[in-house]
Amino acid sequence: MQTRYYPAYMFLVLTCVIATSLAAFAEAVPRMTVDELKSRFGTEDILILDARSGRDWNGADVKITGAVRVNPSEVNQWSTDFPKDRTVVLYCA
């Protein structure tokens, strides 16, 4: 293998590894149906985070009452901003 192609091959391999890891992580995240959310809506044990991009959020005709708008690019900050004893429902479009 020529060394000038090595960075391109490494990039391709790393991209595949990351994509596979993200897909596996997404499968492990519990899902909640609309009916489950409706049955728990308004209770103290649930926290709804609206992680839509600014443009999508600003242009939305419908927003869930009581949902907290969060910046999708600040996901690391969310863990310190909200209580850990509540079920977090994250939605985006």
C-alpha cells in the first residue's frame, strides 16, 4: 500500500467504526411511545427536552408545553443542568 493513501484508508476505517458504535448506542437507548409519554405528561418524574436546532424550533407551530429547550450542540452540559432522578425524554425533528 502506498503511504499517500494511508490517511484516506484510516479515515474510512475510523468513520466505519464510529458509525457502527453510534448505531449500537442508539439501539441501547430506551424508547417511549406517544401513548406512554401522554400517560406520564405533567408528572414530576419526567423531564422533556426539546433538542431541535434553533431554526427548526423557532419555525415550529407546535411545541410540547413544559418542555425545556436545549441546545443540541451542548449535550455534555445537559448532564449537569438537570436532576438525575427524573426520566428524560429527548425529542428533535
